[in-house]
Amino acid sequence: MSERPYQVDEPVRHRLFGTGAVIADRGATIVVRFEGDIRELQRGSIERVASPSARLARPVWDIPLEVLSRAQAETILSVNDAWGVFSRSRIALLPHQLWVCREVNREWPFRWLVADDVGLGKTIEAGLILTPLIASGRVRRLLVLCPASLVEQWQQRLRTMFDIRLAVYTPEADTPRTDFWHTHHQVVVSLQTLRADHKGRHDRLVEADAWDLMVVDEAHHLNADEKSGPTLGYQLAKKLVEHKRVVSMVYFTGTPHRGKTFGFLSLLHLLRPDLFDPNQRLVDQLPQLRNVMIRNNKYNVTDLHGKRLFQEPEVQMVTYAYSPEEQAFYDTLTDFICRGRAYAARLPRADQSAVALVLIAMQKLASSSVAAIRRAIRGRLRRMSEGRARIEALKARRTVLEALDDAEAGDALALIDEQIAELDTDVVLMEDEEPALRDLLRLADAIQQETKIAELLKAVESRFPGRSVLFFTEYKATQSLLMRALGETYGPGAVTFINGDGRADDVLRADGSVGTVVASRDEAAARFNCGAVRFLVSTEAGGEGIDLQSACHTLIHVDLPWNPMRMHQRVGRLNRYGQQRRVTILSLRNPSTVEARIWQKLDEKLDRINQAFAHVMDAPEDLKQLVLGMATPKLFEGLLADAVEAPKDRLNQWFDERTATLGGTDVVEAVRALVGNVNKFDFQQVSAALPKVDLPDLRHFFEAALTLNGRQPMSANDGITFNTPDAWRDSPAVRTRYERMSFDRDTGTQDANRLLGVGHRVIDAALVQARSRDVLTTSLPRATLAGPLVVVRLSDRITEGATRAAVIIGAQQSEDGAFRILSDWELLKRLNEVSWRKKLMREPPSAPAALAGAEACINQAIAIVLGSV
């Protein structure tokens, strides 16, 4: 007898694709609509599933605990797919992070640019986005592109916070014989490394399977210029997109607009070429910005109760005056710089540039400390007879690093400044340069103690007694000088350091001798964060990709970087997610120096710009970071370098002329356009939708799942212990027994292996098993469930383009016959209230007598749910 034909919308099940509805019966094959997908399958590969009406007509309904377990599983995944709230993050999740996850994961595939302020937890946001996608199987292949200095951080944080394990790309592992890109499915790679097409690297990357998701950190490095064209990083991303090697993308950057609209629109064009064109006017494309760009301001984010999390830092200033010896050195150096600039003005253009580069390097070093410039002068005198071949290589390297504009480049640039000042002896800075340098060295050697260092020590003792303090400086010589002073005052065990090479010279060691100490960046950060050392002195190598807020809320700028954006990166090490106290920032300035006067005027102008924004913005924001990000670092370098020759009586006018473009009308309009049109978190609008659930709300489901498998969990204050059901042991990685497992994120901070959540193998196995149960209807005593509860799953019928994730909604009828709509997280709470009564739910109940009434109730509930969305 031939099998009866399948009817349109008849429910069926497939072992891989789950439950779907028939679209057409073509005889040998059946066309079936699954969630977000349509498949044509062999007739024998699917099986019929009884419709709700047929289930209602059965004399015996399904076992209550099995139905509740399935409903809980569906609801858990609905909440987690939208918000990521059940991910195994080791720290408490914040509303804006959950909201970012919901916005990004609302549709698939997606393309988003997340431009949150520094310190709002972008790695956590990335983990929240990834966890449900990986758990559902939607993301199998993941590629993370980031600056070289952040590769280890991305690998470590995703592993320890979310148990997402990325392989680090190395060129040595990528050869035609190793087939790296086919054998590694979750990879983090340095953009600086991958962008160079070395030995066929890009061909192998393009020939590999497509990446389900590509994450790009510090995405402003994917830059395209109207004149010079796209960077290598931009070209690589474009190649992957054009060859359809990427399904979804999310970019992270704190400075999306770098002052050039063409570059900003080019970045957006990479994400959404259908919406953005760099050759068209920005104003015409602004309405589309909220469909691709998210930006959250640090001072607008809140906790789950609406309390703002961040306070504006307290900024303090210490002024000091040079000693007579320091003043003599400063005046002589200023005269040296002016004479060098006058001499350079008579040279050919190429030589002018070379002289200016050396003089600027000397100015930067001197503004940090006498120790820094003294070391460079000694080196220059020592190398007066050497050639200039090395300087040409350094200049070329400097150009490359300036284009990178990241923290790793900051340390390298500082080192190049020192090397240029020492090595560029073929470039004569002035007539009789050597005697002038020796005079400078004599004056520097006469300085027995630097006033700045003495004032720093005084400030630490008087203003911050007992506090941990983070110091930042640009140069290693200044770093060593301060470390030695701190070691002599508080003991060598009180101070550690971070710099580019992990070495500090001429510092006080533990045995009391002076010499070189060695420490890795991670080791120094860990000791500082746990309070093992009180002081950490860092160069710009610690300005990015490292968290130092655990035990410290005080930062001192030993010197001020000539690129003000680096100051925001410095502050971001402390004023970030997890900081429990208001951050204090201290700077030191000598008002008699021209650099200090320029910095004062720069601060005043930035404050005026911010105040101007306050009058036109819907909500107050500190927009200095965006304004500075739109200005080229050359503006600030030229400003500080040229100020030595500015007329003192016209300094205000000179400054205003030189900074006319900083915060000008174009910049104001661009910032207003960005901030006014992006998608951003608003607690007042989002609070009602925020799920009021967390990992502990998984416990009822998990214990019921164990019970249904004949396992009895043993509960204690420190967690649950259980033997793993055989049905869940589908991988060698699943253990036969788990002890003291917990749903408490605080436990996870102590022992990550004990934390249960979506993404853990046993939780995922329990969810898969519960969802696969062929159960649909049950009944419970009225004392257990006050009224009929209908659980409805909604998903997109349209499969073309971006599709929305399925969502679970509940409808419960009260005694007066009215229905209350329950969101997925509210439904989970309700189901949890019921499921703990496990002893009442192990036997299948008989169907109620009034079947017609039950079916009418279900149909009414479905109609109400559909009307609510």
C-alpha cells in the first residue's frame, strides 16, 4: 500500500534539521520549511509529527516533566540567542552588553560596526554575540583580526571568560603542505601579519571554506584614503568580502571617523555596500547609520537598576618650577632647537625634513625627563662619526608605524625617536653642533635630581598615601629613572613595569644593586592587579589591551604624549568596566615651559568644544575622544614642536590660527551626525525588555533533565555533583562525573571549569535532548498551574536575505478567561516555578474531558500572541 501524500503545513521531523512544515510533496522528495531555511529532502529521511489537534485527541497526554523540560529548553535558547545572558562569562553582565548582543544577533547574517567608548567591555560583547551562535551551530568557522599586541588578549579572554578556544595564526604554520586554513576553524590573527600577501598566503585563505563570522578589532586600521588608496588591511578585508569568504561581520573601534569622511564611508562600505558609498555625500547616507553602527557612551551606561556605572575622572594638576640647573639646561636646549631650525631653513627641502625630525625627537625626550634627553645626547656624541644609512631605515620604519596608530606602535615610535636623536649624525643640526651638544651634556650632568621626579614622589605621599598608583611615560629612560626613585623610597619590591621589550635598565634590584630587571607584561599586570606590588610604571605598551583596574584607581601622567589620543588609551586602563571607584588622574606641568602653555590652551579648547556639543546633543557626552580621533597626530606634533618659536606676546593668536581646524564646523557637524544617527543603548527604553534572568535560572531545567535520565544530582552549598547521563556522552571531552558544578558567576572567577552555562557540553547536550523529545501537551493539577499555559514559537517564513532568530512567547489564561502574554524570560521564570515539583510529574495524565474547550483555548492564545508581535 502506497504511503499517503504529505499535506501542506503538515509537521515533520528530520534528524539534522529538526521540526519543520511541509511546503510540497514531489513524490520522491519533500520540500520542507525549517527555521530560517527551506530544504528538499528524500522522502524516507523525514517522519511525520502529530499535529497539536491530533495530540489533543489522544486519550493519554505526555509526561508533564518531559513537556516542561522541552518548553524550558526552547525558552532558554530563545532568551540566550537574543541576549547571550546564559553564556559562561566569568563576570556579571551589564545591560548595555546584553543590548549589543541582542541588536547584533537580531538577524542573520549581520554586518555591524560597534564603536563603544574605551573600557565598556568589547571582548565581553564579542563573547556574548558568539556564545549563542556557536552553541546553535550557526557559527562554526570564526576569524578574529586584531592588532598584534591584542592577539594574546583575544585568545586568553575568550577562552577564560567564554570557553571559546581560538588558535593563534603563525606564518610558520601556514604552508601549502600544512593546509592551516582548512584545519583550523576558530582563529585569531594579527592584522599586521595577515595583510601582507606572503608566499601565497591570501590565495590559501580565499580557497578555504568561508568564515561564518569575521570579527575585526581596532577596525579603523581598515582605512581607505581618497588620494593614496586603501591600506593593505582594507584590501584584505575587501578581498574576503568580494570572494564571498565571509558570511557575517562585526567590527570594533573606538574611533570610527578619523577626520576623513571618505575613509569612514569606505569602512561602512565594507560592511554594507548596499547602504554606503564613499563617493556620495555623508548627509544623504546618515539615516542608514543606525542600521550598521552602534555606539555607547561610557557615562550613559548603567547597571540593571539604572544606576550609572562610570563617574567622570577627578583630574588634578601639580605645577612645579625648574631648579636653577634645570632652567639653565632648558633655556640652552630651547636655544639649540631654535638655532637648529634656523639652520635647517637654509637647507634643501629634504635636509630640512631630516633636521626637523631630529629636533622634534629631542624636544619630545626633553619634555619627558632630562634623563631621557641626556641618554640620547650621549649616544649622538658617541656616534658622530657614523653614517646615516640607519636613519633612513628608521625614517621608513617610522612612517609605517605612524600609519598603524596603535599602542604597540607607540612604544616602537618612542624607541625610534631615541634612535634618531642618537644616530642621525650625518644630518648636521647646526654649525658647531658637537660643541653645542657637549655644552648641553655638561648642563644635564650638573642636574643631580630632577624636580619632576621629586614632585611625583611628594604627590604620591601627600595625595595618595597607601594607594596603588599607575604611572605612564613615553620613554624607557624616564621609566627607569622613576622606578629607581620609587624603589629607593618604598623598596624595590614595591614597583614593577611594562614596556615593549620587558627590560628595565639602571633600576634598583631586590638585592640592593642597580642593574637590569626583566618582567613580562602579563606577569607585571597580574602582580599589580592582585596588590603584590603598589606601583606600576608603564610605557605606551601598557596603553592598550590590558586591564589594570582591579586594585588601582589612580593614574599619574609622568609626561604627556604628543598625540593626545594616547592619553585616552592610558585612562582607559583604569576607567573601565569593573572599576569600583572614581578614577583620579594627576598631571605635572611647569608653567614656565612653552609645552605646558600649549597643553593648557589645548585643554581649554577641548573643553569649549565639549561644552558646545552639550548645547546641541540630546544627552550629555564626553566627545573629546571622537574629536581627537578626527584630527591627525601631525597637527599636535607640529603644534608642540613649532611653539618654541611662537611669539610670546601673540601666543594665543598663534595657537588659535594653528588649531582652527580642530573642532571646526566640519568636525562638529560630523560628530553630531555620528552620535545623533547611530544605534545606542538607552536604559529607559530598554529596561522593560531586559531579561531578569541569569545562570541560576538554568538550575531547575538542568536538575529536571538529570532526573529524566535517571540521575539524581547531589546538591550542596558549593554546587551540584552528578553522574553524566549516557545519552549526553557523545564526545570524549564529556566527563562521566562532575563535582561541585555551579551556576554562580562568582564561582567561575575562582575556577572556570566549575561554571555551568550555555556553551558547556553537558548543558548543551541537555538542551538538545530536551528539544528533541516528541512531546507537546500535558496537564497539571490546578494547585501547580493556575491556568492553561500555551507556549508559541515564532520564526520568519521569509528565508531570503537577513532572517530574524526564532522567539518563544507564552500566553497564560487567568480565571476570568483573559490571557497574559509572557516574554521568553518571563515564561522561563513561570516554568521554573512549576518544574521543581518533580514528584508530581513522572506519570502521563489522562486527557481532560472538555477537549473542544482546550483546543479553543490554544487557538485563542495563538491568535493573541500573533497579535502582540
